[in-house]
Amino acid sequence: MPPKEDAEFIACMEDILDTYELPYNPMRPVVCMDEKPYQLLGETRDPLPVRPCNDRKVDSEYTRNGTCSIFAFIEPLAGKHHVSVREHRTAVDWAEEIKYLADIMYPDAEKIVLVMDNLNTHKPASLYKKYPAAEARRIIKRLEIHYTPKHGSWLDIAEIELNVMTRQCLSRRIDNINALRSELAAWETERNTMAAKVDWQFKTSDARIKLRSLYPKFTVTSM
């Protein structure tokens, strides 16, 4: 959590919380995005298979096969999910993901309300690094961006989605990027088939009570 009486944190937090209170509108979907690095690990020895009364056993040693980045998008009120794997996490990678969001996931939306953290690549400028100005501007105009505050990653529902994904799909070693993509594609299909939604309950009114130490203090003076 941030230091006490942090007005910048409060301003961003209340903006995000108010955004999450918006009613479902398919023409203005609220979409959260986040990304995480992932290390590809291989086995040095073949694991011992599962046996009655015994779990599958793997050797403590492993091989490092490089890293990649996982991008996740979730529309909490619709239960719509998308994950992708990229070799890098550059501005260009983010720009390509955002174009996919705008043109493939939500081609008919009037505006995509996008919630994400303030990573240096998560900027409109990144689109200009990948696309000509007219195309970059076209994509930006499809978006209404809301940034989570510093020290406020818990406010990004996509981070919750990444944690669920890690527990359900990544709790083992995966040694190459193609296998990772295959595993995550299957997981994404299952999540979309379930239409797994997120019922966010924490509201601005709750924050003003439970996180009151973060709010600037004012003294009331008599007239």
C-alpha cells in the first residue's frame, strides 16, 4: 500500500472503483489488461509418473530455456477472456495486442474502457512506434484509458485473472513457447466456455471507510 494521505493514489483508485461500478454495456465494454513474465523451464530427468498413493515426482534440477511474456485481457462483466504469449514485452508487442483488442475482440464497440497499470510501454505513444500516425490515432480513439495507481496493482482485475491462470495452468514446468501457447489456448477456451465473470464488490464508499488512512486529512473550522 502507498504512504498515508496519498492524494495521487486516492484519485486513481476512486477513478478505477467508479469504473468498475459502471453497468454492463456491450457497446462500451470495461476491459482489464495485465502482463507477466514467464520463465520456460525444462526437465533434466524424466519425471516419475503418478502411482497409487503417490504424486507425480520431478527432479529439483531443471534447465532454463529463456523467458517470454504473457498478456491477459478480461471483460469482468461479460466473462470474456483472452491470453497471448509473446517472446518480448516491448512497446511494439503492447501495440499489437491493443490493435487485436480493438479490431478483433471488440470491432463493433463504440468505446473500449481499458483498465491497466501505468507501465512505461502501456502508453498511446507505443501505437505510434508500430503503426503510421493515422492508424495509431484510429486505435487510440477507440479507447478510454484508466490507469491503476502506483502500489495499486490489486485494483487491476486482470491481475486476478493472471493469478487464477497461474494456479490452474502454470503450476508445472513448461519448456518451450509453443507448448505454453497451446496450454494457454486450451485454458482460455475453457474460461470463455464457462463465461467466468468477476463480481467486484469493493466500492468507493468502502474505500473511504476501510482505507481512510490513505485520504488527506482536513480540519473543520467554525465560521
